[in-house]
Amino acid sequence: MRVGRRPAAQIRSGEHMAGRTVRREEDDLAQELEHALGSDEIRLEYQPVVRLGSGQVAGAEALVRWRHPRRGMLNPSDFLPVAKRSGILDRLGQMVLEQACRTAAGWPRPSSRTSYFVSVNFSVDQLEADSAVESIVAATSATGLAPEQLVLEVTSNVGPDGARVAQTVSALREAGIRVALDDFGSATSLRDLKQLGVDFVKLDREFVVDVDGPPADSAFALAVLRLAEARGAEAVAKGIESREQAWRLAELGCRYGQGFFFSKPLGATGIIAILRQGTLRG
Ligand code: C2E
Ligand code: MG
């Protein structure tokens, strides 16, 4: 309220200074992140993805973390925007990809089924790079991971001109790598699903929250599941937090799920214990 009585010029200069401070903090963080690349400050956690019908673990999603020396453990939303603005998202992404492939290449094999997959989040910017297909395929061959074990999760909207991304996605799939459309349900992702051939559609948590509620609420989840099916993709529900949600999603025909009900994201050692066990019933 006191701000309202300050002269306009003073307010503007205050805002200017606040803006400069934020920018300086971002520059510092970007510089620190650049130093952290290649160090063990950047690490991955893995959240198991489960077959909803049986509770069998199918694979895990790699989620990046930054153990900052002063600020503690940072989540992607704390530093990915800075990485993007400062032009280091590509390097960070490549590092995450290689680390995830190397780790998953050493995972135990399930006894009678196909190997566990590891899914890695990729922004559309990363997929638009000229060398995207080459460097992704190289990451699998360099680490000894079978291409079929890698799932790339495309995390943001492809936009109206998706032809280039569609080409990249199709080249990756030809190389045996599978692709998931993440955050499905946002306004433009319908267009993305139309433009891209994908193996998985990830149902956003927003639609999972009330999937066990009245039909008017669960209708959205049902519509996405039917759409995925019609496009020949398997559905993966994210953010499952209760038995009721897991049960209802399975009943609606959703093949896979992940969320705190089954397991939080785990460190490299924790995930191996789950993979050895092979099933998770929440
Ligand atoms: P996402 O791909 O949707 O990943 C799932 C997020 O939901 C993760 O947050 C996970 O910790 C959280 N989560 C999992 N289960 C539950 C649940 O039951 N309830 C709730 N409330 N949350 C749950 P996180 O790790 O903070 O990641 C946020 C986003 O950052 C990811 O969303 C993904 O889009 C992005 N991201 C993570 N790692 C990378 C990366 O290496 N590269 C890129 N480009 N993006 C990444
Ligand atoms: Mg994801």
C-alpha cells in the first residue's frame, strides 16, 4: 500500500534495481551450472513406471537434480529455465542422456520379459538441433544400451511448424528408440499428437487427480486414453497418488502408471533394488 504513494519515477527505479538483482542472480546461477556440468553435482533420480494391471515394473523415468553446494538439492524447475536462457540446455541435456543410458545399461534384467526401459525428458529445443538424432543414437551405442530400452519424452509443445520435429521423431523411431508425448492434455498437444507418431502418451497429473471421481471429471482421462489408443500409442498416467486412482486408470484401459503411490523418484542404488524386486503394488 505504501508503494502506491511513492512517486512513479522512484517506483520505476526500484523495479529496475529489483530486475537487475534477479538478472545478476540468474547469471550467477547459470555460471555455477556451467561449472557443475560434468561434475557429480548434477545427478539423476529414477521414478519407476509400473504396468497397472500386474504391478510389474516396466522401466523408470530419469529426472535431473542439481545438488548445489550452498542452496541444497534443486529441482528441474529451479534451474532448467536458467539453463535454457543461457544456452546450456543442450549440454545439460546431452549429459543427462548419457548418464541415464550408462546407468540403465547396467540395470538388472527382468527374468522373463523385455528389458527395463529408461525414459529421458527432452525439450523440443533439444530435438530441433541439427545433430539431435546422431547424438541420441551415439549415446546408446557408446553406453551399450539397446535403442529399444531408451524412451525419449518430448516435454513441450511442438508448435504449428512441427514438420522438423516430426522428422526427427520418425528417424529416432526408425533407429529403434521409442518416443513419448509428455504433459499430454495442454491446449496444443492435441496438435502434437496429430503431427507426431509416438509410442507413448503421458497423461498429465491434472487428469489423474479426479480420475476416480464423478464421470464428468474422469471424462477427460477417458478421452485421452481413447485418443492414445486410436493413435496406436500406449498410455502412461503420471502423478498417481492413491490406490483408487491406480485401480480406476487400469479399469479405463491405461497400461502404465507412475507416481508417489508406487514410488517417489529414487537414487541410482534405490532404483536397482526396485528393479531386482520387479513388482510394485503401492
Ligand atoms: P515430468 O516429466 O512430468 O516428471 C514428473 C514430475 O512429477 C517430476 O517432477 C516428479 O518428481 C513429479 N512426480 C512424480 N510422481 C508424482 C506424484 O505422485 N505427485 C506429484 N505431485 N508429483 C509427482 P520433477 O522431478 O520436479 O520434474 C519436473 C519436470 O522437469 C519434469 O516433469 C520434466 O518435464 C522436467 N525435467 C526433469 N528432468 C529433465 C531433464 O533431464 N531434461 C528436461 N528437458 N526436462 C526435465
Ligand atoms: Mg517426463
